Amino acid sequence: MFKNALISCSDKKGLAEFLKKFPNLRIVSTGGTAAYLRKNHIPVVEVSEQTGFPEVMDGRVRTLHPNIHMALLAREENSHDMEVLKKHDLEKFDLVIGNLYPFEEQSKSKMSDRELSEFIDIGGVALLRAAAKNYQQITVICDSDDYDWVGDEAEVSLEKRKYLAGKVFAHISSYDSLIAKKLLGFPLQQKEISFGAKLVQPLRYGENPHQDANWLKLVGEEFGIHNAKVLSGKPLSYNNILDIDAAAILGKEFTEAVCVAVKHNNPCGVGADQDAKIAVKKCLEADPISVFGGIVVCNRPIDMGEADLLCPIFLECIVAPEFSPKAFQKLSQKKNLRLLEWNTFEKEHLYEIRSISGGILMQTCDKADREWGPTWICHGTAPDAEKKQELLFAWKVCTALKSNSIALTSERQTVGLGMGQVNRVDAVDHAIGRWKKNHPDKNDVVMASDAFFPFADSVAAAAKAGIRWIIQPGGSIKDEEVLMAAHHHGVNMILTHKRHFRH
Amino acid sequence: MFKNALISCSDKKGLAEFLKKFPNLRIVSTGGTAAYLRKNHIPVVEVSEQTGFPEVMDGRVRTLHPNIHMALLAREENSHDMEVLKKHDLEKFDLVIGNLYPFEEQSKSKMSDRELSEFIDIGGVALLRAAAKNYQQITVICDSDDYDWVGDEAEVSLEKRKYLAGKVFAHISSYDSLIAKKLLGFPLQQKEISFGAKLVQPLRYGENPHQDANWLKLVGEEFGIHNAKVLSGKPLSYNNILDIDAAAILGKEFTEAVCVAVKHNNPCGVGADQDAKIAVKKCLEADPISVFGGIVVCNRPIDMGEADLLCPIFLECIVAPEFSPKAFQKLSQKKNLRLLEWNTFEKEHLYEIRSISGGILMQTCDKADREWGPTWICHGTAPDAEKKQELLFAWKVCTALKSNSIALTSERQTVGLGMGQVNRVDAVDHAIGRWKKNHPDKNDVVMASDAFFPFADSVAAAAKAGIRWIIQPGGSIKDEEVLMAAHHHGVNMILTHKRHFRH
């Protein structure tokens, strides 16, 4: 069905097989592609033959010629366009196949700006875009996955040509978004921006079964959950991925062994220790009811000790940098349990985006404070080294909970968490309620609050429950009243001057 | 400092003023731009003079010529490239100014696919991309906002040329993302996708003061919070926007008057009524503590009746389709209160995106059920019309809360909400606790749960508190046990078969 094709491909996979379906096709092609086709016994007209102009500047300029672009852009229904073609002895193209230098692959290797620029495709992009603009009469293929079905069509319908043209613009847009990212670096200052993304996998459904969903990786991001290796169990669900992300946000803040359990995007149990097994035990026992059906992320390899603790509990997912063969053997027998190898430490992420009605919000990522801050002020008794470690642990956990949030911890284990609340005193009440229910024996409990206390009521409630240490940002107009209440109740209060809302 | 410029601009704002700073510049330009420059007494060389080729096909092919692209792509340090230029009697360009047809503006008007295609710029994109690739020696401007500072530089540094080149790729990427969207329609099926976005405004900070943030509108989205008119008060904050979005998600589900208060991305009070004033009153009284410092969205104009209710309460934002002059007069006296005119009904959004580590999740938006579902099954007494309306109200509210969520309502007012919980029975306890605290006098209260009850404990707790009606999706393996418990406690239970998680 096709008569006149223009072909310029960096990736030649499947190209010859596809073209052999069209033995009478006139093919115009560039250097590497032409050589490949000839090797496959497919006759080719060199671009320079059609342009009457030699390829110059190492191929930088070859298809950027009127004799190519007139044959791409001429409108069949426009008699003047057709006359121009005739005058130049040209035939319009009806098939264009092109793909670009693998800029993303190239851009991963260390190279100078100048070298990187060499990989920015100009001519290939121009001819693909011209063909896609003229999809009313041109079938344009930029993805070798489309060869099969296009080759089987008696005639590619206008609807399908439009789809193929759309793919070209989506692909080039994504390609250019990466170039922009490489040139501009951190993109928060831009008036206009574009986020290119490639499908990791379509998801069975979204947050709920009636929602369709896709999981995509952002172009140019080497690190991320898409690097996780699913060793066992079903593919990840939308909610699994969201929960793994929530767990990783907290997990990466620790150098000691840490284990984080997440339910509904909120940590529900966190344990840290020098010994990974103890960290896992602390995590699972933190809130034994809520961990049911959750996901667990650990920053240490899972061996038999950890596996024995994890195995009896119904979990959706366990994520760790490694599973020992024995631990894998044991855990993989649970058919519905997903086991993932992924190192949550990989890399800090720089910014996050989320859509709102008609737009997106973009911000630099929040990070917990990994060390005791030099400007943190303690009102009351100064904490000793051990107490500082405990307060820092509670503080880190608190930053990862949905706001308003309160974290109660003891011996690097969460004993009561309050989160997602619309007022602070309720978060305090919930956290204390969980503590008294799950860990009534724990006495030496510290409290962290992700934002200031607007009133002194929370401090009174904490003191009444037996808390003697609170870490919080401060910054309320009622700080003085809050500090007075703390003093009155014998509570030592650390002010960090840094709020950690998370919604 | 510049010697040889290529200029092709659709938007000519500020161009002549900028160029007058460079009286000795040789300028090569296309039709419309050339005419404009001549009118401004700036000498111009026509592109056709440099190419020796006439503009053809209504300007579709004019700059797509080796004599243009060689002068754009030649590498100064490459002697061969320089020889080629010399041979063709060309000088390299060192300044390129270009901008594209306003495709987004055009694409808003109703036109055929064929007409729309006419607005896809090919030549302009190709020359901008070529110049940007060669930023080592070319200063490329695609945004007239850059004229001022570029004009003031003695010489544009490499770093700044790189920045300008990055802007070109970002702009073109965004431009192409819109074309892809127009051609492909709903983008959930794509292997590769790109989201172009334009700055609405930089935000003072993100969720927390130490986070930088931007608010962007997605290209091609006509509707959204960016259409809201800030009548009074400070600019919106990151958290304001997030909260307005959360409120709008719920508000758009109602045809009767509804008022939604949001704190920390969770509705904290919702009231609906035929009378807007009563809806506002119900909303504000739903949880009088939590509404403090919240945002309120109403789907009816705010007149004095509503303003009198709203005025005494400390709120961050009031959003409504309209404020009467008197209501505005009254409310705008509160200096820190933002008043926004926006119709939350505008349009349904089709999909949402959010970033995770290294990637994004994309899904179709969840929508509440606006009407009583034909497949909803009632176990127990069939609800009458009034009860159905109440259950539907509770159900809608519940879908807008963060999971796990429980909504208790009475007479179209939320009386107790439980949300953001890591187990269901806690959400039930929290909701009941709030009800008994804030509305102990309300007896006829119904309960909605966003997902099934994994155990019968929540039903027992609800019954004990006095609830006789529960609406929930069902689908637990323990449904039978849950329904038995409901029957046992005299609770009527409606199963909707549709879960509404929201995280």
C-alpha cells in the first residue's frame, strides 16, 4: 500500500522484516540506515540523491533540505503544493520511519556538555515532526513495536495515523524534556517545564478497582522503585507502590538498621537497632493490629532470623536490599506475599510533583533532620546522649507521618502514633490511646510533634499520660504559654524551629 | 556583540526595541518578521536570499534548508565545518530568536483536526532546536522576557547560553506535549508521555518553609484552581491550594448547596442544604474546633447571611463562585483571610498524577457516586427516600476523606469523622468520639465506611454508639460475619460493591 518512504533509524530492530512486506516501496534513507537496508537486500535511494546535496558536517545536515521537507509537508488536496512537488520532480512520502539517538542511555555516562550536545538529534526530530504534522496522508512510525500491526493492515486508517502521529509528539516531547533537564539542572526556577515519563508497567487498577492506572518512570531518573526486583509474589499494585514510597522516605533517613511498616500511606510501626533482627521485631510489635496487611521495608538484608519474625504475619510486601537464599525459600512459600529486592538508600530525590485541579504543585522534597540540630533549643533539663538519640528517632518518624502527626517512641520503637488529624490535640489523644493499649508497660516514652502546639492542651495531655520529653518545631504565637505549661508539668521541651508537614 | 542573527517570531513583542541595541547586526528573517522589522527601520535579509530558494507551500517550507541549518549547526572549532560554510558563502549564526505559533491558544477554539494541524510549527521548532543544540556558540532566545537581560550583557556567557538553550527544549517539550494530548486524547494508554506545564506562580514555600515550590498549570487544561480570582488577602500558599483541591473534589459532587471545610487535606466539616446559609452553618458547626484555621469552599454565592456566619471564625480561605458586594465588604476587612471566586463545578478532571521515588503514578480520578446505585443491596430494613439521601451524603463525604475513613452524619451534616487511620476500628472509634463530643444530642446518625470491615468489631462499636444504618462497599472475606453482627445488633447495612480509598 505504501509507495514512497523516508527512513532514518538509530535502532534498526525489526526494520528489514517489516519492509520486506512492501517489495515495491521506494525507500529514501540516510547513511547508516541505507547501509543496513542494502545489507538486507532492500533497494534504497540515498537522501543526497533526492536532495542533490551531499551530507555535510558529519551528518549534522542531511535531511534538513526542502526536497525532503516538501515531500513530507505537501498537502495532497492543495493543488499548489502538488505543483511545487511536480516542479521539483518529487513524490510525496506516505510512510516515514524514524527513531532517535538513545539520548537517555547516552546521558547516563559521564561526558562533557559538548559531547552530550552531539547526541541531540535535530534532523531526525524535524522529519518525524513534519511527517506527524501531515498524518492526514503520512503513516509515521517511531516505535518498532508498531511494525507488526501496521504491517498487517490493508490500509492504515486516518484514526490510526493520528494515533501514530500523537506517539511521535509524545516521544519527542519526552526526549526534549530530558535534554532540558540536563541543561537546566534542578527545574524549580522554570516558567515552563515538561515531565517526560516512560511506562514501567500498566497497573491492574489504581487506588480502587474502578480506576485505571499506570506506573511510569520519569525520564532521566536512574533510581527509584522501578529498580526494585520482584523476586516473588504478584506484581505490585498502585497502593503497594505508594506505600513502599512512604516507607522509603523514612527508611533512607537511617544508617542503623531500621524496619518500617506502612498501612494506608502512613508508617504504622517503626523499629531501629544496631541488630536488624531486633529492628524487625520492634517494628512488627509496635502496633500488632495495624501491621496486618501492611508493607514492610527494611534497610538490611533479610536472613532467617528476620524471616522467622516476618513469616507468621500477613503482609502484602517485604522490601529489603537482599534476601538470603534460606530466607527467600521460607518467605516465598507465602503465595500472596511480594518479596522485593531494592535498596531504599539509593539516592535522595530532589523534587516531588502532585496534580491538583488543572495543574500541578511541585516542591523540593522534605527531609528529616538526620542529626541533632545545632540550633535546637532545650527548655528544661538538657537531654543526655541516649535521650537525644531517642528524641531524634521520634522526630524522624514524625516527619514521615501524615499531618497532623504525633509520634510516641521508646527504645527506638514507635509505641503510639497519631496522624492525619485535623487538629493537634486529637493526634495527641490517638497516639496516647495506642500507647496505653499496645504498650502499657512502657514508661520512658518521648513525644514528637510535626508542627507547633497551637494551645497548651496537648502538653497537659502528654504530661498526664507520663511523658517527660517533647520535641517540636515551636513557632506558635502561644509558644510561651506552651513552654510555661511544659515547665509546670515537668516536661522538657526541645524546639527545632523546623516544621515537617506532610499531606 | 552579535554579528549574524536568524529571527522568526510569531509574537513580536519587544523585538524591535531589543534589536535596536545591535545596530551592526546582520539579520536573516522570514516573511512576517521581516516585514515587521522593516517597518521598524531595521534592515533585514530575507531567508530566501540566504537559501536561494523561494518560500513554498504557504510558508510550510522556508527555513528547512541546508543554508540555514549549516549556519546553525556548524562547529566553530571544527575546521571542516568552517570550510563547508565558506564554500557555501555562509556565516555562522550567533544569535537566534524564535517563538512558535500559539498552539495552546488556537487549540482552545473549535476546529477540525486538519485546521489544528496547520498550527503545528515545524520549521520554527527545527531552527530553535538546532540553535539550542549549538549553544556553545549561539545565544538562542525563545522568551521575550529574556530580551532585557540579554541586551544588557557585554557578552552572554556560556553558562547563560546553556540556560537559554535549556529553556528552548523545555518550551518545545511542553508545546509538543500538548500536541500529543490533542492527538491522543486520554493519555493512560501511552508507553511514553510528557506533561507540559506553565508556571502559574512561584510559591513563597512548599508544604514547609524550608521547601521551595512552584504552582503550575498543565498545558491544555483550561479549568482549574488557577482560574480562581483572589479578591482579597495574601497569595495562596502551597497548603491552601492542596486544601482547596481536596474541598473541590467533594464540592463538585453536589447539586444542592454544600459547604466543605478542610484542614490538612481532609474535610473536617461538611454541610449540605437547599439553603446555602444553612449549609454554611452546618459545615462550621460540624467540628467547631477543627475548622479553626481551615479553608472553606462553598458552591453557592456568598451573601450577607453566609458572611455573618463565616466572619467570626478564623479561616485561611473562603472559596465561592461569587461574593455579593456587601459580603465582600465585610469579609475583606479580615486582612489575612483570602477570598477566592472560583466555581468548583467547572469540569471533571480525568486523571491525576503524583510522584514516587524515581517515577510517577497516574490514574483516572475517583468519583463519588452521585445517585443511589441500582446494584446497592440493603441488608435489613429498606431505607426510605429521606434515609437514602442521608446515607448517600455520608457516602459522598467518606470518599473524600483520607483512608481509612469513617463518616458519621445526621441531617446532611457531618457529626463525626475518622480518617487517615491504619486500621478501621480506630477510624470508627475516632469518628464516634468526635460525634459524642461535638454532637451528643444527635441520635439519628448514619455511618459510611470507605472500604469493607475486615472484622465485625467496628459494627459492634457502631451499634453500641447508637448507629442503625451503615453504608460500605462490602467485599471482605468476613462479610457474612459482619452482616450477621449487623443483623444481631439491629443495624441495617447497605453494600455498594465499590471501594473509595484515597491516600
